[in-house]
Amino acid sequence: MALVDSSQDLSAEMEVDAFRRLFPLRFFERHLSESLRPDGRPLGKARDTIVNLGLVSSADGSALAKIGSTTMIAAIRMEVMTPSLDSPDEGCIAVEFHMPPICSPTVRPGRPADEAPVISKRLSDIISSCDMIDLKELCLVSGKAAWMGYLDIYCLDADGALFDAALLSAVAAFSNLQIPVVALNDNGRIVAINGGQEENASIREKEAVNKEKRKLTLKNIPFSLTCILHKKYILADPTAEEESIMDTLVTVVLDSSDQIVSFNKSGGNALAGSSAIKSCVELAKKRGKELKEILGEMDID
Amino acid sequence: MEIDREDGRRPNQLRPLACSRNILHRPHGSASWSQGDTKVLAAVYGPKPGTRKNENPEKACFEVIWKPKSGQIGKAEKEYEMILKKTIQSICVLTVNPNTTTSVIIQVVHDDGSLLPCAINAACAALVDAGIPMKHLAVAICCCLADSGYVVLDPNKLEEKKMTAFAYLVFPNTTLSVLPEVEGEPVEHGIITSVTHGVMSVDDYFLCVENGRAATASLSAFFRKNFQQTQGAV
């Protein structure tokens, strides 16, 4: 307790930056008691969010999502594959989340970050479990050919709430995805058709499996919000600094009809009681509406 | 209305539990935990001096190594490792042995559903066996949501596949002493860890939490009985 007391006394005479580094928890708690965070946000407010579509020209669908300074770039490439015997009329989505050393000082070159495989596992779980994409739509010829979507998400700047930004960029990339035109050739193989070429026109008319570039219908869009539980406070959309100081993270993923797709909390000092769970779900609902608007603006453009 | 389960259990009935501790010779603490046919072996080495990079040397550090029954470790196992590590960190007293690392090794012997809860319970028993200072135990349970809106506890692999959604929940063990309440709820009602798969409504989630919480009372009692027995034997 002596430490806490001394920090209280010092806070009056010490420089703010020094106090922040020496007593980070105390620094944050002083802010929280005023219902404010060091970056000027109220507790339940997420950072400014920007989504940009179609940045990667070599990919079939891509998006860049920014939540505060957390930046994710997602790109999807479609390839034709033979579907598995269990589901002959379904395509497949493979999700990979990358954390290159550029994103954070804690990631060292040559050593993959611990979080990366966990986030890619959670993303693929959520994309498959909430019926966002009808895998049957990715079928070309039943039992013979189907689309395989490779979704790669790169983290350019890891400043907290990685999962939220990754999911947002993935959803935006899927909304930007255009499935390329392909045709069956004489050997029964699938070939890509380049739009402008004359000699392909006859093939396209006869045997094009899908006539024109088309978009996927996204049935059910998941949105997520990460919150920090600290004592009686709930902080939405934490930065990396907040995540490192207060360690109880709750990630709620809700779908379009406000059902829980995932309620994820692993460990942490604080326990989540019923009221905390309810407030987190409420915050996630509000955040879902915000994100829906942001994505809606994109679609009009 | 009751729904029938393939193995004739009631919805809230757990599979037979078994736990034996101090079964391995080399580790500082070990335990095997089984729920029905799911069986997990846990071993604890430590506390060993030094911490890994990126860890806070002012606190005790934990590492979890997950060994699947066969084959290489994949993304799912990496996720389990991360969840288990964070869960253990939240129940252990980290300030007692600063700048040390404790390794927890989980070996899956057989997976018949509810694997992660089983591993968490096993790890807990092994930590107790190794004498690692802990705040309280963690009691883990898997709740499944059936199509008809019923909650089924401790499913086996077949049931896990059939269900629309399931949640792994970890609670603190129920204590016999009186603890201060947090916002009108007893401490043991708080969730340490929650992992869900599949879509469920908010009400269904609370139903899962409620049923899971009720079941942890019997799990806690089992822990307590088991630890008392071994104490008596020594």
C-alpha cells in the first residue's frame, strides 16, 4: 500500500508523462474515475473507424480497415479446386491472419506472434458458424469444381482490438469480392476468361459457367467489439496500452439479428458477472449499428 | 419435457468424473482427469528461474504446452494453449514467485467431447499437486444448446457435433466461507473464461451460464472431496 500512497503524493508534483510510465494503472484509474480515457474518449466509445475497399488490384476482393490506429488489410484470392467428397457442391474459405514485425515492437522477426494463429482460428470459426457466406454459392460444377477463397489479413499496426479490426476488414473484403468469369474448356477443365478478348467470346457464350463477374450475397454480417473489464468500469475498444495494463478482455461478436456468435473471455483478473455481460452485449449492439452504417456508406460509392 | 440423450443421461447430468493426482514421477505435480471417455493428463514443472522474452519479470510467468493425442499441433491447439494460459494466470497468485516460469504440459489421452474444460480441470488439479500458490480453483464445464432450446451439460463428441451451439465456461470454485458480494452477486458467479461456438441468442447464453454455474457446484464438491482424500492418505 505504501507504493500506492507514494504515487498519490507524487502525482501532484510529477510530470504527467513520467507518472504515466511509472504508475500506469494509477494513471488510468484517475482517468476512469472521471469517466474519461487518456485519449479523450468516454468509456463506452470506440475509436474512429475507416473502411476502404479495393486497394489490392491483384486480389479479387480487398479492404483496408482502420480502428483508431489499428490497421488491417484484407485480401481475397479465388482459385478453382476440386470439392471434397463430403460436400461436393460447396466451396471453401481459408483464413490466414498475419502479424509481420512491422505491426508491433513485441513481434520479432523470424518468430511468429502467439496471437496470430489464435485470431485466424477465431475468424474462420466465426465466418463459418454465422452463415455469412453460403458455401453453395461458391460451387461451379457439382463434385468437379468449386471456388476456394484464400482470405489473408495483414496487420500493419497493432494498437489494440486486433480481432475487431481483422473481422471488419474481412467482412469488407467479402463485400468487395467479385468472383471472376470462368469457363469449361473441351478437356473439361476450368479456365479463366479475360473480359476483352474476342476469341474467347464464343466460349464465353457457350460454356461460361458463370456469365459475368458476380458478387457474393452476404446473408448475415457479424460485428465484434472488444471491451476491457476493470473493477466496475467497462472500456470499449481498448488501445494496446490499455490492453497491456488492464488484462481482462471480453470480445463479443453479434450477427445482424443481434444474436451472439461468440462471447469470448479468456482469463484476466476481473470476473464477468451477469450485469457486466449484459453491458458488454449492449455496447456491442451499439457498435454493430455504427459499423453497419460505415459499411453501408461504402456500398453506395 | 425432457430431451433424451444417446447415452441415457439427463440434460444436466455430467459423465462420471475421475481424478488421480501425483501419478507421474518426474514432474513437480501431475494429475489425470477424466469425464466419461475424455481423458487428459497434466504435468507441472516449476517454478523454474527466469522468464521468457516479452513477459513481465516482476510476476510469475506460465507456459502451456498442448500435446494432441496424435499428429502435429495446429491452430485449434494453439488457441487452447492461449486460453489455458490466460485462465491459469488469472487463478494463480503471480506475485509470490516473481521472475519464474512454470510449465504446464497437457497430454490428451482420449478426446470424446468437452476436451478444453477437461484440460482446464486437469491443469488445476496438477497445479494444486505441485503446490503452486493459487487464489482459488477454476472449474470448467461445457454447455451445449440443442435445437429445441435446451441446454445439455458435458456433451460427448457425438452430441457436440449435433448441437447448434456450445459454450465452454470456467467459473471459480464454490467456497464454504463467506465472501463479499460483487454487485449483488456472489464471487463464484463471475465467469473466468468463456469460449462459444455457433450462434445463440443472448437469453440462451444466459441459460447456458446459469446451468453451467449450477453444475460447477457438484464439480467443486468433487474437487474438494478428491483433495481431502489424498491429504488423508499422506
